[in-house]
Amino acid sequence: MGWSKEHVIRYSQRTGNDVFLHLKRVKKMLPPEKEMEPEKKIARLAIGMEGGFNPDANKKKYEYEETKAVVILPNFDVIPLPNGDLPEI
């Protein structure tokens, strides 16, 4: 679930839950390896050859950077994860 800061405050006051897991994912575009060629129609039944099917055509164009943290209310104290000071259980 994605909640705003205001919603987390209301939820915490209503339920008494003061500890939350904050997950953040940032999408970053990968730099192109070479000039992008315009897409060509497949002319041959050949894999990886000129005029055939190119397996690298659907190559990954993005990568995701994830950050994880434990947030403790009411002061919104943030503890980045992984953290060796926290017990595993």
C-alpha cells in the first residue's frame, strides 16, 4: 500500500501502530550502449543474424534503485535497512 505522510499519522493515531516499513523504488534509465537503430521487420527466420530475430531488442532499458527503512512515529525517526543494530526477529 502507498500512503501519504498525513494518512500514516491518522492511521497511527487510530490504531496505535507506530512502526512502519518504508520501501522506496526509483526507476533509472540505463545509458544506451550504441545508437538506437530503427526497428526493422523480420525478413528471415534467423536468430541474431541480419534481417532475422534480434534477441537483444527487448533488452533491459531501466534499473531500479531500492531503499528500505523502518519509520517510527510520532517523530518519524528513520532507521535504514539493513542495520546490524536491529535484532533479526
